[in-house]
Amino acid sequence: MPEMIAILMYHNVGEKGRHLNVSPQGLAKQCQMLQRLRFRVMPLRELAEHLHHRQLPRRAAVFTFDDALLGVYEHAAPILRRHGWVGTVFAVSRRLGGETDWTDDYRHRVMSREQLLALHRAGWEVGGHTLTHSYLTRLPPEDARHEIEQCRHELEELTGAPVLSFCYPYGDWNDAVTQMVREAGYQAACTVRKGLVKPQDNPLTLPRVHIAYSDGATGLLYRLWRAWRRTR
């Protein structure tokens, strides 16, 4: 994949609520495969720096986890740590320590403030995912802006570090929302649009590779191939 980067999209890691999950065994096999193929793994903020210079490294990937769900802390972090890797976790700042109220199939537990801070201290990137996981294009502009800006402020207060990455809840965005994200100070933002990242891509509307519950190493390879076919 010359000059293309795969942003891998995950939610939870565990056995329950499979619509939003991958299994720990599946994630472990995917990591082993990426390591065998000598992929370079980086947080999203590092990808944003490469995009700024319009140059991307070969054979690189970013692990992103939407919603800061508990299984990421309990399962994903230890699996990635075995390979010396970290990911980017997008937190809904007003739901930390609670449960998801935006999923239909199953209520997922959200990691606590202390657990999110522990990930940050272990080298993980903490990104914004709004205050309440709202559809931003359906809100009045002043409310959407508050969801975007205040989330960043609260996460920066928690971590003591700049929050530079964002993820649109439900993949819901338009030009006005993207401008709000830019004005809030974010340097990169993920959508749910499928594909690989190219050097000329807008850093605030980045595509990703969707990972499903049943995907192991072979499933990930297939999804990377499909994304490459879609992007080239």
C-alpha cells in the first residue's frame, strides 16, 4: 500500500454485544499478522503530522476505538502492549464511567475517567467524540459547537495534554460541522467513510477500514485489500 495508511475502526473488544465488538482472539490475530507484515503502527495525531507534509510512510496503520468502551481498556490495551503499540481512543466525555445510551443491541460499559487517564499515561492518544454522542448535523449550530468544543476542553482537563483528534458520532458530518471541528482546534477527524488515507486527503474527513466481530487475520487482510481497491 504505497503512500496509503489504514485507519482501523473498532468499537469494543469482548464477547457481548457483537454488533460493535471484535473478539479478543480476533484482535490478537490481527496484531500478529500486522507485525509479521512489518506494519508501522502510530496514533492518529502522528498521521496528522504526515498529512501536513503530504507524505505518508509505507505500510502503516492506526488503531482507533470509538466510544472509550471498557473492553478497550480491559482487552485491547494489553493486546497492543505486547507488540509495543498504542491506539487512539475517542471518548464521549459526559459518559465516562457510565453506559452507552446510543446503542440498540446492548448497553456497553464505558471506561471510567481513571481508566482513560491510565491509557493516556501509557502512551495512548485520547481523542474527542463529543459530550453526549449526538448527531451533530441535527443539532442547532450553537449546540453542535458546544458538543465539539466542550468535549475537547473536558478531556484536556482530565489528561493535561492537548486533544488533537476527533471522531464524528455515527459518522454524521457536513461542511459546517467540519469547520466547527477545525475552529475547535482539532487537527484530524475520522469519519465512517470506507477507504485508505492518501497524502492529499483532508485530515478532518479521514476514511477508515471497518473491522467486524468475525474478522481474524484473514478477515483483516481481505478488508485491507477491499479498501485498497476502493481507494486506488
